[in-house]
Amino acid sequence: MAKISFARTLPTSIKSDQLVLIGTKRALKSLPAKLYPKASWLDLAKTMLADAEAGPLGKTLTTFTGGKGPKKLSLVLLPDEVSRHMSPRRPCPC
């Protein structure tokens, strides 16, 4: 069974095998640079975000880093706007 835990400090978070960042595209573009100014995977995260669009239901992007720090990086893009009317019973009018 997989073990899920949350880091209590920033240095602890990048010592894990997988790092998951969750937020809107705009938030993810600015947040990691502020929190991890010297992280080797930041360029990879920026490349992943460059063409990604969350759409109305969000999106998940995952890749292996191949460098120091976390071995796997996952970005969870949340929609910029949400609606209580979005549900499987009411499909997206896109």
C-alpha cells in the first residue's frame, strides 16, 4: 500500500521521492520559484506548464526529473474558474 504524507517544512518536501504541486496555472508558475529558488527541477516544471491548459475539469502532468531532489514531479492544474453546475450529470458545454 502506498504511503502518503505531507511535508512540514520546505526542505523536507524536496527530499521525498515524488513532489506534487497543486494550484492554478498562474499560481504554479510563480509559487515554486519563490519557495525553491535553487531547485534543479524548476526549469522542468516551467516547461511542463508552458503549453498546459487546465480546462474546465483540471489536468494532471507527471514526469521523472532525472536530477537531484524528487525523482518524480507532478503538477495538478486546477481550473481558473469553477462552477457548482459542473458534474457528470451535467457535462461540460465546451
